[in-house]
Amino acid sequence: MFSLPLRDNAHLRPLELWHADEFAAHMDRAREHIRPWVGAGFVTADVDGARGTLRRYAERQAADGARLYGIWLDGTLVGGVMFTDFSTASGSCEVGCWLEPAAEGHGVVTEACQALLDWAFVTRGLHRAEWHCRADNERSAAVAERLGMTLEGVRREYWPYGGTRYDKQLWAVLAPEWRARRR
Ligand SMILES: CC(C)(COP(=O)(O)OP(=O)(O)OC[C@H]1O[C@@H](n2cnc3c(N)ncnc32)[C@H](O)[C@@H]1OP(=O)(O)O)[C@@H](O)C(=O)NCCC(=O)NCCS
């Protein structure tokens, strides 16, 4: 029902339980592309799995926590952005993202993350937003950089995947930095 235009052919909308079939169809196109880079629990196999993800986010949103938003490009769900964590108690949040391969390279994730960060900092008064990614995830780190985030550190061999442990980068931007950037 509610939709934020990112540009003429791209829209950001809450991704909710009633999208389960559409989300599962999208996951069929995205699964192998995102598997190495996102939490294992997010990479679901079927409609029941998709419904589980959407329900988990809905429950956390009801407690003013995590939130999930889809990106529709030319009317097709192609990916999304989320608050993987959101806490007014600590004044901080963590933002995440994913896309199916055909939707990469259009700038829609950077634009969608800007909308989330505006809401977190300006509307909700949070102080800090984090971005976590595998250290070899160059496209993800590039988004963090485009958002004006600072690379604060590396958790060494934190991320197990396929029998190897990868380093994880922690990026963040603070509210005054974001406001200065958006002026
Ligand atoms: C991470 C991921 C979402 C980044 O996707 P992306 O398309 O590179 O990011 P954006 O949507 O912000 O698009 C930026 C690209 O669009 C280009 N672009 C085109 N028009 C643009 C515009 N108007 N504004 C900004 N960028 C634009 C940019 O040049 C950039 O392309 P380049 O890297 O080839 O130079 C994607 O690679 C992905 O889903 N990876 C697998 C899952 C994953 O890693 N998730 C993150 C876990 S931490």
C-alpha cells in the first residue's frame, strides 16, 4: 500500500507476510548469488521459508526492532534493504541489503539505504548506524563507502562459510556525520 519512489521505475515498500509467494520467487533468482554474503537463515528454500523470514521481521517490527523493505524494479521484487537491528534504547541500528543479479549496478540499494538512514537519524533520533560485511565483499563495502560510512574495524575470521572463516568488516556512520552529508 505504501510506496516510496526511489526513481521512475524503482520503488521501496514494506516487505510483509502477504508477499511470501513473490518473495519466494525472488529468492529463487537471488539464492546462489547472495548465499556467500548474507546470514544463512536469510537464504530460504521455498515459500514456507520465505514466510518464516517475513514473519520473523514482522514480529520484530511490532516490538520496534528490525524492519524489512523490498525494492521493486519495473514492478518486480528484485531485492531489498533492512534494519537487521534497531534499538532506540542504545540509539543504534544495523542496516543490510541484497539484490538479485539482474538488479545490480543501478544504484537502487544505495538510494534505499539513504531512505532508511534518513528515517533512523532524522525521524527516530538514533545516533549510530552500522554496516557489517564479509571483508572480501567489495560491492557491499562500496555501498557502505557511498553512504559515507567509516570502516571502524575488522573482526578476524569471524564469518564461517564453506569450510573457511572470513574476516568481517564493521562500518558505521554517526548522526552528525549523516546530517552534515545530507545538508
Ligand atoms: C551488495 C549489493 C546489494 C550491492 O549492489 P549494487 O548494485 O552494487 O549497489 P547499488 O544498488 O547501490 O548500485 C551501485 C552500482 O550502480 C551504479 N549506479 C548506476 N546508477 C547509479 C546511481 N544513480 N546512483 C548510484 N549508483 C549508480 C554504481 O556505479 C554502482 O556500480 P559499480 O559498482 O559497477 O560502479 C549486491 O552486490 C548484492 O546483493 N550482493 C550479494 C548480497 C550481499 O552481498 N549483500 C550484502 C551483505 S553485507
